[in-house]
Amino acid sequence: MKPEKSLFELSCPGRRAWSLPELDVPAVDPAAVFGSNMVRADNRLPELSEIDIIRHFTRLSTLNHHVDKGFYPLGSCTMKYNPKVNELTCRLPGFTSLHPYGPETLIQGALQLMFELGEFLKEITGFDAVTLQPAAGAHGELTGIMMVRRYFEKKGENRNLVLVPDSAHGTNPASVVLSGFQAVQIKSTDQGLIDPQELMRTCNNSVACLMVTNPNTLGLFESEIKRICEIMHEQGALVYLDGANLNAYLGIHRPADAGFDLMHINLHKTFSTPHGGGGPGAGPVAVKKHLEPFLPRPVIVKGENGYRLEYDRPDSIGRVLGSLGQFLVLVRAYTYIRMLGADGLKRVAECAVLNANYIRRELEGIYELPYARRSLHEVVFSGNNLKQHGVRTLDVAKRLLDFGLHAPTVYFPLIVPEALMIEPTETESKESLDEFVQAMKQIAEEARTQPEILHNAPHSTPVRRLDEARASRLLDVNYQE
Ligand SMILES: *Cc1c(COP(=O)(O)O)cnc(C)c1O
């Protein structure tokens, strides 16, 4: 495959993508009208026909691997398949042409959608109240921990520590520190879980909260979660759930029942919004009754005469977003939930877990499995056993590209050396899982017999192995050492 030239390189003087009638009014000099300082000195622009432009962008769109093109084992965390019906509804002019500060009377439909979405999220998670304002999971964490802070201030308790397990996503300790707390790391057991004994030793009346990801980033369900919540509550502390992995138990388990006090939900992950490249997202926070007064304001309430925004909330932490939420992400989540219904959502979780465990069983013994328990929606292997052949996990990831497959998450979670975190998600068929398994088996075989193939992979992509540190700063992707 040859590298794609830029529009400037493709430019051919005099070529046009438009045809306009002859000018029938006197031509004016832009400098005379707007002033010469308003006219670009260098006004060279690419000159191309319409078909040149369309072909250029179509070729570019196929160079990168993406979930609409093939298997993408980065899972719901990065991008699960986003049903196209979501895109239909969020493009309805009634939604796209709304003004974010429109008066309540003119945005009743939008308020109703947000209110009902909040009700769905409460039912799915079991919590009592919800805010849709946060614009991402990390933003939800920050919002949640700020509410925890306000809760203890209101009680007149001075607690400055938040416990975070070593398997947590990096955003957890970051949110803790940004909210003015100090993060204390909790070591996982050999089983990859939180150790209740360790918690009992660590938790005291300086601890405000424990942040748990469940199932954790190893794809393992914290089987002692009820006990863990009890231990924290006995010390007067709260328990926060990082809900990024909600895809694993939609409709099967309600976190509020396990004892959590609050959680965030990554709508763009579990409830499907395309969000590659950093946006857009939505990270609603759901809370139990005792945290409701601290929710960001305004809160959407349903009254006799329709929906309204309630600002009079004296204990609120205030606004966390300029608007009421990332509205079109909320529309997509609402559509996804309404399309699937309760049974459909449950099936999402069942199939996501089934698919991950299928891959676990198929690749067990071929790649190292440091935590050999039944996993939930994702499974974490280690490429440690390939090291003897001089092959690293990075080589496996690069070689997968030659099979037309995307690489899984690598080198995370940090507690697994040479980690390969595979999350196939619910939408993949047995055929596509088998294709992935077959490629992974062949790669393990190549590691043993022809490791040099792996060291030089990928072989079939438009650009080969890039200097990663440099490629992230150098815009010319055709650059080669
Ligand atoms: C994705 C993720 C986050 C952060 O969420 P963003 O929406 O990307 O800000 C936090 N924790 C876990 C476990 C995640 O997977």
C-alpha cells in the first residue's frame, strides 16, 4: 500500500471542484473593502477536482483500522460497536439546533429526555439520584469525589485520605488529588482482588472513601464486595464505584445493592457513543439518598407543568459543566437503552462475558494467564512466556495488524507484566472470535520458530513500525528512520 499524499502534494494548478456562472457584477479587490491587513499574504490553497478530494478522504478513512472495519479487541473501554440508529436520532434537527441556554419552556423535550435517561440509569444501577452533567468518566470521578468532600465537610469530619487499589485506572488517583485528598494505594492479593484484611488494617477515621472498579481492570469481579463496603462503612467512610466496566453486568447486578454509595457511568463506553481520539463523552454520577443534596446544580425535576431546572440547592457542589450535559451523547445513550430494552441490556452483558471467556479458554496455555479465574467482560493475558524467544507483547500487538486485526490494550493493567488485555465485547460473532484466536495462535507459533517476523512487524500496513515517542509529536506519519 502506498502512503497517501497530502492535498497540497496532490494539487494541480487550475483544477476546480466547483463551477460558478461568469461574474456579472464588477469585481472588487478584497484589500480595498476589508483592508490589506485582512488579506492573507500567502493564499496558496490546494487546487483539486471534486473526485480528487473524495478519493483522498475515502482512501484516508480506510488506512486506519476501526471498529466498523474489523475486530477491535480494545472493547467497550475504547470503542465497542456503536449502533447506527444512535446516529440517526442524535442528528434530528430538534436536537441539533437546540440552544444550550434555551429557556425551560422551549427545551421541554430535551429536559424530558434527560430526566428519563436519569430514571433509566437509576433503575440500572439501583441508586436514588443522578446528575448528567460530567463530560467524561474522569470528570464523573472528580464530581463524585467533590461530593464526598462536601459530605464530610457538612458532617464536620476532617478526613483527608482516599484508598485506591493498585489495579485502578490512572484517572482514579488523579481525581483524588485534584479534589484535595491524598491517594493511598491498596495492594491486590495474588488473586488480583482487594484484600479485606488489608483494608481493615488501612482504614481509619482519616479515610473518606475507597474507590473500587468492579469488575476490576483484570476483568475479575470483587467477590467480597459486600464485605468490603461494610468494612468501609464501619469506619464511617464511603465507597465509590468506577463504573467504566458496567458493560459486564448490565441488568444482572445493581451496584447500589452491593453497598456502594455512589458511582460514575461512562455513557460513551457502555451506552455506545463513538469516542476515539478523546471525545465526546458523558460521565453521569449516580448517588444514594445521603449524597443527593450535594449533586451539581441545576437538577432537572418533573413538576405539574412539565420539567424545570432547580437551582435552589444550598448544599450543591455547584456546576461542573457550562451546559446541562453533553447532550447528543445523552441522546445516543437514551436511544441505545430504548432500542435494547431491559432484556436486551441484560443480553449485552451476557454475550460480552461469554465472548471474553471463550477467548480465555481458547488461548489458555498459549499465552500466560496470571489470574486464571473465570473472568467477566475482559481477560488479561501476559506475553511473559514469549520472552524466552526474545519476543515482547509489543511485537504481538504489531503482528496482529498484519492479520487485519486491531491489537488489544497492551501493558495495562500495570500489575501484569507484558499485559495483553482483551475485551471482545458483545457484538462479535463466533467466526470473528475464531479468526482472532487463530491469529494469536499463529503468532505464538511464530515467536517460537521465526521470531524475526515479529520483530519487524507489521509488514503489510501503509507505515511500518514507527518510533512511537517521535510519531506522537511528528505530524508526518510517513516519516521512517
Ligand atoms: C475509561 C476509564 C476511566 C476514565 O473514563 P473517561 O471517560 O475516559 O474519562 C476510568 N476508569 C476506568 C476503569 C476506565 O476504563
